[in-house]
Amino acid sequence: MSRGLVFDNVVCGYGDTMVVRGVSGKVEPGRVLGVLGRNGVGKSTLLRALAGFVPLAQGQVRWNGSELGGLAAHKRLKAGVAYTPQDNVVFGELSVQDNLWLHLPDRRGDRYAECLRQFPRIGERLRQRAGALSGGERKLLSFVRTLGLAAPLTLIDEPSEGVQPENIARMADLIRQRRSAGAAFVVVEQNLSFLEEIADQVLVLDRGECVLAGDFRALGRERLESHLVV
């Protein structure tokens, strides 16, 4: 049985408009796949399809050998697939603390311990309304909430956007820790310095199609940067 996430010939979009056309890739346990490309090329749509929020028009998505294509998003979470969107990342009217615990059946004290140690600002604001946080702090809260699930597979969309450099470094540290423990990640990101710290493989999209894929270091930063230039 194939271990990890495998997606093959994925075609998906919105209504009659297919945004992603024939994209394939995989990520094994203990590995990180980075998804790169300019704005509007289909990166977020691909991630939403993998998470179950956009239906497939064609193709397959398999997790540890099991087909996910027909599973709703909440059932994928039960199967071990966690997802963080790029936008609308927190429940603004709820407290920071409620954002962390609302979706969980337990309040294990150790669940967020390491994340809150890395991001003490979030711990200091547990009783504050999440909507009052800055944009960067909301991204951190979303990141902490997702990492706290300790899912075998985590899909994250633009985690470093609007986040201060020192906190981006802490994000990378936490992802490396989880990767070392055997977790797999798919990370949509345009910050090459961040991806360089975490990614093993990369997949580059342009106009909804994969135009480059392979080992991050073998492909080289300069070649990857050329696909981000407008």
C-alpha cells in the first residue's frame, strides 16, 4: 500500500471554469511538498481540492492508499488530513482560547504547549477576541490551531503571509519538528526563504498546470524564482 498523499491528474475549479488542469504530485510521511507559483495560477484551488472543499472534475486523491475524492472535508479531517486556508483563518467574534478549543473533543493541556512556547504572544491573548488581533497574529493563531491537531498530513496555504520574520522562523522550526516525527505537509507559499527551510520537494504551477517539479535543492533557488516573477 502506498504511504502518504498521492494526487493524480487533478482537474478542478468553480462552476464551468477549471482552474487546475491535470496536476499530479505526492508527499510521503516525514516530508514537505512546497507548491509555488505566481498569484492566480491555481495553488489555493489545488489545496482546497486536496482538503475536500473543491470537488474534483477529474483525477484521484489518495491518502495512505485510500481514495479521498468522494470524502467531505470533515471526514478527511477524521482520516488525518488537516487544512489551514489563506483567508478567513479565525472566528473573529470568539476568543483566542475558543478558537483553539472549539473544534476539539478534549482540552489536553499539552496539545498547544510547544506552539505557545514558540509564540507566547498568542498565549498572552487567550481571553482576547480573535478579531482584535493583527493580521499576522491571526495567521499565527490559525497556524497554532492546525499544528495542535498533530495530524499525519497538514495542508497549509500561505502561512508566512503578513507574519514577522522571527515568527516565520519559528513556524519553520515547528514544521521541521513535526516532519521529524513523521508528519507530512503540503505548503502553498511564495516565500522561497521559508520554503528553503522546510521543503523537500516542490511543485510549480502556472496557469493551472504543473510546469516544474522535483527536489528543492536540485532545482535551485534561481530557477524557482524565475517562476515567481510577474
